[in-house]
Amino acid sequence: MTITNHEAAELNSALEKKCPAVLAMLSERGKNIYFPKKGILSQSADAKGKKINATLGTAVEDDGTPMRLGPVSELVSLPPEQVFPYAPSFGHPPLRTKWRELIYSKNPGLNGIEISQPVVTCALTHGLSVCGYLFADPGTEIILPDIFWDNYSLIFENGYGAALKTWNFFNNGAIDTEALKKIISADKHKKKVVLLNFPNNPTGYTPTHDEANTICRILADSAEKGNAITVILDDAYIGLEYEPGIITESLFARLSHAHENILAVKLDGITKEDYAWGFRVGFITFGNKAADKTAYSALENKAGGAVRGTISNAPLISQSLILKAFTHSEYSRIKKEKYAILKKRYDTVRETLARETAYKQYFTALPFNSGYFMCVTLKNGIDGEKVRKILLDEYDCGVINMAGVIRVAYSAIGDKSIGPLFKNLYEACKKAE
């Protein structure tokens, strides 16, 4: 595909000068995307603050405030200008700045490391789609563990024609890093896309420090051999780690400055971190050892262009609400309280499985130590779909069946329901055997 737009060409040139490996990682669509600096957006920006401004694609009251319906505005205490207008395609500027500060505070390994300014996405699913837009051509192989969130298939395979290429996730109760090394080494493509999701959905597993070091070393060794590696980090559940000895910061902290040939792409947001699922606010942030502010600006403009060209922008009201929440005096304390509730449910799952040894006759837990979920594998060839339906029809219980792996979302049930759930699962397995 030929680059036909001069603004896209300028962004590509900025990347090529400072970090050519990153330019090579872009898909053809990614190389062609740009955020339009001219046209309607720039002309509207030029007119901002003018006494008479007839450029906006919104309606205003006679007093110049955003036009709004009383039954809607009376439900929100924020000023109308923080609720009803469009947000910029890059996101609400104060929120972008605040989220960047939070990334540094949550990831001390980034101390002294330059990263991009986050671009707001309509939560993580949209962020993943932006990654597909920027880095996946038809046929691009995306390397990820063999136990993964099924929406990845819809996003990357159906949406962008990419192919998911999996490696064995667990071996003897730990991450099978040898399987990762083998698939990275066997992949003959110079351009590689790796997708990592920790804490993992569906297993609820986060690497130990040794596992994290090994994963990063495998990727850095491959980059040292001249491969251009895009590492997409789905950090939806970051901050929900429940055991000592596991990493509590994103692998972004290590990979963003691991090698010039590695581009770390951090996808995170308020969905799980701040218990605001319906707000649909996420972020995409870039890290590369060779990148400077100019190169990061080019990547931000490409991500912003992808947002502009698909959804235009994420909701302003959601961005304003969470930004206001960050300044609340009780924000940190209340967030710790919610963490403690999930940690208690996690502990109850652990205690239940340790106490009820008879359950091992029919199912065993996959490694888990964090997040919202845990999984069990069924024994004796038991049909997971049959078990799921028995639970629904006879025990008034719902779980997710994933080809012989049952996912339990203990985040979604009260602590007192955990024991009965696993007892019901045990009884359903007996009936399904």
C-alpha cells in the first residue's frame, strides 16, 4: 500500500529517524493512519474562544453553554461543559496527564524512563482493536497463551484478518516459559506481535518475579537477533494481585526500555482498576527504548487517528467523572476496601479447595493468584458443557465452559456463595460422569 497522505508520511518519517524498528512494526493501515491537523478539527481549534464561533458540530444555549435536556442534566452534578460536549479524540487532556502520573506511581520500574502520553480509548476492547488497526495486517500472527479471552479471536481474527498462534501456558503449576521460547524462536517472521494478559483472563494468574524475568529475557533475546517485536500488554486486571512473590507492576515497566526492537503497548483503564465497567474508559500507552517525544507524538497521532476514524472519541462524562474521583479525599481508602473484598473471596476459594479434597476426584484448579477468575480442569473426560447445563438447570448456578476448562468468576459472587458453588460443581460433575 502506498502512503498517499503527507501527514501520515510525516509521522512515518519521525518514527524512521529515531526508531525505524517501530515503523517496521506498523501494519499497512498503521503506516497510513494519521490524525488530521487540517480541515474541520483544526479550523474549529482556530476559532476556539472567539466571540462568534460557528464551527462546532454541537448545539449551544443562548448563553453559550452546551445545549442539554433538563431530565438529563439534573442527574449529574458536574458542570455542563464537563458532561455534554465531545471529548478530544486523544481524550480529555487533564485525564491523560493524570493517568500517565498514575502509570508511573503504580510501576516504579519506570522511574526515569520516558513513555508516551496515554491516548484514551473506549475501554480495553477498543484499545485492542486500535492495536489491531496499527499492527495487524491480514495473516499477521499474534502469539499468545493457549488459554485466553475469547474476544481476542473476534477482535484480531474477524476484525483484522490476523491469526492467533498459541503456546502452552502452564507446565507443572508454573508458566511454561520454554513453550514461549520455542514459539518465539520457531517463528521465522522478522516482525512479531506478542499478546500478554496479566493478571490473566480466564485463569487469574500473574507471573512470579522469576517468570517475569524469563519472559522479558526471551523477548529481548529475540529482539537482539534483529526481530521487531510488538508486545501488547492487556493490563485490564492490574493491581489485583493476592499472593507474595508475584509481580505487582505491569511488564510494561520492563519491556518499555528493554530493547530498541521492542515496542511495549500498555492497554489499561478504569474498567476493573476502578470498578467502573460501564464508563468505557481505557488508555493506550507506548514505550520503546529508542523513542523520544517526537516519536511518541507520532505514535499518539496514529492512535488518535485510529480513534477519530472509528468512534471519533470516548465519552466525556465518563472521563470527567473518573478524573473528579481521583481527587476525592477518600479515593485511595475506598479502593483498598474493594480490593480487600476481592482478596477475601480469593482466600475463600483457596480455603475451600484445600479443605474439600474430594473435589479432586472430578476437577483440579489451574494455577491462580490474582484477578477476578480461577479455572478448573475436569477429569475423567467429563463434558464441560454438560456440567454447565446441569449447574444451570438443577443447581441454579452459572459458570463459563471453555472446552473442558470451567471458569469461575469469584469476583461476581458473595463470599458465602463460594462454598456452595464448588459443592454444586462437584455434584454436577458426578452426574455428568
